[in-house]
Amino acid sequence: MALSKFKPASFDLTDNYAFTGTTTGVTDTNQLVLIKTLTASSSNTLSFVNGASSVVLDATYKTYLFKFIDIHPATNNVDFVINYTTDGTNFNVTQTSSMFAAGHSEDNSATLLEYRAGADVAQGTNPQVAENLGNGNDECFSGELFLFNPSSTTFVKRWQGNTATYNQANYSLNHFSAGYANTTSAVTGVEFKMSSGNIDLGTIKLYGIL
Amino acid sequence: MAFGEVGTALSKIKSPAVNLADTFAFSGTVTGFTKTPLTLLSTFTSDGSDATASFTSGIDSTYKEYLFVLNDIHPQTDGAVFEFQASTNTGSSYGVTATTTCFDVVGDEANENQNLGYRTGSDLAQSTNFINLNRNSGGDNDQASSGVIRLYNPSSTTFVKHFTSRVIGNWAANGSFDTFTAGYFNTTSAVDAVQFKFASGEIQGGTISVFGVA
């Protein structure tokens, strides 16, 4: 009789199997795909450019998500800003943005819930995602930012961020930033940097959302 | 080669030779698949009378972010505050010094009260108290709270531990209650456990799932 079917017992199930083919018949439940992780080490900027260093930032995904983990500035009292490129090189796309924040001082002397006029831009660059960062040894911020449909050639490119900050004056700050890159060209890259000085430490992850 | 041992001589098995209706329980390592960044670590399901919901394992250096998803958390006590705290001793005690902010947006069913404001009574300034995730949880049979809490890099021994929270609930006076809480556990010790509870009364329904975000 010909050997026509292998049963499970015929396989060494403790072996490693490296599939390179395509598995069909299985619903892909992985709707969040980690694309790239960058780790700062006294970095002037951290950039994600489509096609460079395995970064995907094109029409593959409609929504992209950046995660900021323990971002620590080299310089005290600086801001964390975002810029976009349409040519992969010049991060100078004009933006309009808004920011509001809730804040509370460690000494309980002050609270705030207000629009942060100094953090926004009106047809400019360098809108803030987190502000007034402290560079004390244990100070940093964490949070996330969504970028919607960067490859559109019809609409401007909207984004929204939320970060939790231990700021330079020993406040807890909860920032809500949002805005749009005012271009109908496809955005192909994103750059993060401090308003002054380097990104000393921290991790930024880029995910695609199906 | 003995029959039944698929090894050196038979090097290729084509897909028609495999019965794909069978169950294959691999204990080896399967590579070549995309790993999902979101991993369910554990789920608390209320048995209807829980004083607390505690997560005392799985919060470590494996992930840089932990995501807690609250679904239909129902209080015993009408108007109770839902809250959480962290531990640096695997849950032996909860009460890590924290500084937090809290604001919320309220709209009632009668369309008489709409409000956005900072809530000084719900924040903390270098306190070890539990952290308010809302101000008021409606206890009617159809009322509960749901939301998402993100805890960043709890195992760090360098930085404070940031979190953000957004919880949508039912105001006891019948309305929508959208609460934004954020802050940091002001410690450079690793946070390794988290506990949720109502300030008064039990958790009488709902689930809390914790995910690791790779």
C-alpha cells in the first residue's frame, strides 16, 4: 500500500519547523503588527522611513501606532516633537495641531486642565507631543500616537497622541495632542526629536493596524 | 531506516501527504509566523462577590507595556469609586507612592448636566492611597464601567512607572461618565503586581484582562 497520509504520530513534534510557505484556512487574528523598534542612545532624532531599515509606512496599513516607552531627554525642560516627510529626507511637512493637558504637582499646590498654547503649531513644524520634560535620572514620559492613513493622496494626514509625563517641575502631566500634516502627498516618514538636545534613552515602537 | 521514522532518507513531505484534519500539538518552536504583539496573560472574572481583583504574576520585564481591559465592572455599592494600586513586593502590600491627574466628562440622560473638569478630589500628590479610576459607579442592574489602562515598563529600576487610563461608566444619577486618569508610580523599584477594587463594597460582576504588548 502506498504511503499516502502522515498522521501526527509520524512527526517529531518536539522538532522545530520553519514554515516558508503559505498557511491557508486559518483566520489571521493578528490585527496589530509590530513593524519596527528603535532604541535611543543619545540620539539626535529617531526616524521611521518607509523602505529603510525594514520600516513599512505606506498603504499596507490604514492606521499606524507609535508607542513611546520611558523617553528620557538629555536636556532639562525640553519638548518632544513630531515631524513628517514626503520625500524620505526632509522632515518639513507643514502641520496644524492642538494640545491640552491635565496636570498635578507633587506638592499638591497646583492642578490644571487647560489648552497648551505654547505646544501647538499653526501651519508650522515641530508640534509637541509631550512638553517640559525633566532630565532627572528617574524622569521620562511614556505614551502612544496614532497616525491615520499616511499614504492618502486625497486627504491631509491626521494624528493623535496621549502621553503621561514626569515633567521638569515635578508635575504629573497627561498630554492630549492632535493635528494634521497639511499635505495631500503621501507621508513616507516620521521623525521624533527633542526641541533641544538629544533623546538620551527610550524606546519607540511602530505598529501597523489592519 | 525503520518504517515510521521520517528522517534522513525521506526529506520532503508535500502537503497532500499530511492529513490536515488531524490535530498536531507541536512542543517545538515554530518559526516563520508573525508573532502577535498582543498576548493575553490572564483574566479576572468576578464571581459576584470579590473584595479585590489582583494580578500578582506575569507583570515583569517580558513586556514594555501592559494593557488592562476592564469590561462591565459592576459595584455592590451605588456610587462607589473604582480604583487601583500597584505593588513592589508581588502583592504582599499595595501602596506605591503616586502622583496623578484626573479629569472627566459627564453628560446625563435628562440632558440637564454636561460638564468637563479637573477633579481635585480624585487625584493624588505623592500619596500611597488607591488611585481613582472614576468618581462614581452606578450600581443599577444595567450599570457598570469599562475601559483601558496602560502601564508602561513596570520592571524598570531606572525610571518612575507611567500609566494612563480611560474608563467609561454610568453615573449613579444616570449619565455617561468618561474619566481620564494618568500619572506615575514614583519609585525606581520594579512594580510586579496590580490590584483593583471599589473604595466601598464588592466587585459584583465583570472581567479584567491583562495583555502584554510586545
